[in-house]
Amino acid sequence: MIEAQADLEESREIRIKRLTMRSMRRGIKEMDILLSGFAAANLAEMTDAQLGEYDHLLRENDQDLYQWVTGQAPAPERFNALIDEISRTYQK
């Protein structure tokens, strides 16, 4: 409940900065690299709903995220589009 209230009071600019920082400070170096690059290239252009989904994605375990992004394991359906977008960022 407190987290939801904080989200309502958080400006878009602060939210993007927070998500960028969380993208850079992960548990494993590979995810730091993958997510910080994606964040720098995409967060400013994302809608509030997309930022919310990215925020939820960042709450997932790094090992799971790494496997989803690299295609080693299927991502949960709710994250499929976002994981595909992150993966495409590094397949160019």
C-alpha cells in the first residue's frame, strides 16, 4: 500500500531516473549491461503503463531475467512483449 502511494506521488522524471538506476544496479553484471543499455535507449519514450510494466519486471530475479532475455527459458506471458523488446535491442 505504501509503495502504491509512493508511485502516485512520483513524477515521471523521478520514476525514469529510479528505473534507470535499478537497471544499472542488478545482481549480475550481464543484467547491468543489458538493462542499463535498454533503459538509456527506451525509458524516456515509454508510456506510463509501459514504465509500470518495466518496474514490475525489475522486481524479478536476475537469473530468471537473464534466461528470459537470452531465450534460455520462456518468460511469463505478462512480460513477453517487453522481454522481446529488450532482446531485440541486442540482436541488431
